[in-house]
Amino acid sequence: MKNKRIIIPIIIGIAVIIFLVICFIFKNKSIDGTWIVDYYITDSGNIKQEDIGEYYGTDFQKMYSTFSVEFKNGKAIINLPSTSGSKEERNCDYEVKGKEIYLTAEGETIKAFEIKGDSLIVYSIANLDGNAALKKK
């Protein structure tokens, strides 16, 4: 009888540890994929990408509609907006630390994104510092 009192908590403890490890592994995988601009965070509220042209002009809307980030196998491929229409792509290593994503390129590491629910808030990229939220494509 005493053995059951000892064994059952041990089995439950091991099951909880396995569950937490599985959750941690899949949590970090959740950012994998391609992310695009969903909305802009402004003083007047959030403005969806498809409506931003009414506020900042169609050139701004078109330029930032090409902005995307793809997370895959520890690499982030960033498609930066360009006024000339040409595509500028950057490849970086990335690391998730809690709710923040750090990019490293050319020996420099920056906080690039903050994870908020199912969105990524952009920091230090293409003049979108804290003003754009990305969604998974």
C-alpha cells in the first residue's frame, strides 16, 4: 500500500515533465513559416494593411505589402520594402528568448520581434519599430 502512495506521485511527476518538454519544443516551432503585415499600430488605433493607403498613401501601402519574414530551420529570411520596387532580402540567424525574437547578422544581434498571442510586433526593422503587427501567411 505504501508503495502505491510513492509510485503514483512519481508517475504523475514524470508525466508532467514530459508534457512540459513537449510543449516547450512545439512552442518554439510555432513561429516557423512566413509572416506578413496584418495591421499598423497608430495613435488612432490599429489600421489593417489593406486600409493603410487611405491614411498614408497608396505608395506606402504597396511598398509595405511586400514586407515579409520567413522563419525556417533557425534562419530568418526578411524581404524588406523598397521605394524603387526592387526586392531586398536579408538572411539572419534567429533565437527565441521568452516572448522576444532576436536576429543576428554580421556579428550584430538585435531584438527584432515581440510575440503577442498569434502576432509578431516588429522592432528595429524597416522603420516599423513597434508600429506593425505581423500575422502568419
